[in-house]
Amino acid sequence: MEKRAAKSRAVPEQLFRALADRTRLRLLNLMGEQEICVYYFVEVIGTNQPKISRHLAYLRRAGVVTARRSGKWMHYRIVVPTDARAASILRTTLDWISQDPQMQRDRQRLTRQLRAAELCAPAGCASPFSCAEA
């Protein structure tokens, strides 16, 4: 039990490595206060799904992201670390990157994607492809 608890705690090196990559910062920026389907990360960032998934797995191992499966889709959200120092570092980083022009453009693209999905999908539909499937 002790090993499991120790393994689940983010160590400083893991957190700093997780925050030291531009793609991972872009993913965190897109999540912000909301849960996001991996489909939207691929669309907004413009890279392939395996690369996005590798970066999300890295963030999960660092303890700053959690995932939930809904059908065939994975949804990700930020989890604030329980350690006050790690939480402060994460919050400061999120605040800082929100001022970056590329990060702001990413958020605008995400907002457009989510609005289009709302207009397109019937209420309660979990598939971002509902328009293409109709």
C-alpha cells in the first residue's frame, strides 16, 4: 500500500518535465476549467492522435490530468495536485500560458469547434462526428 501511495504522488521532477514541453502546455491550456475529448485536441493542435495521447499519458503520470472514458471517446481534465507547492506551480503556469498569443489562438479554435459541435449534435450526443455521420 505504501508503494502505491508513493507512486501516485507527483514528484517535482515529474511535474517540471510535464510542464517543460510546448505541446503539453497547449493541452493544459485547452483543458483550462473544462473536460475535453481527445478529438478536439487533435483538431485544434493539428497533430496526430497517437502523439496527443502520449502527451496526455505523460500529464497523467505527472498527476495533473485525469481521464474518463465515454463510449469510444476519452475525456481529459486538469486535476490540481494535493501538494500545495505543486498546485501553486500548476496554477501559476496556467495563468502564464493563458497570456501567450498561440495559446489564446488555440482557445479560440477550441471555442469555435465546440460551438460547431453544439449546433450540429443532438442533445446528449457524445460523438464529435455526428454531423459527418448524419
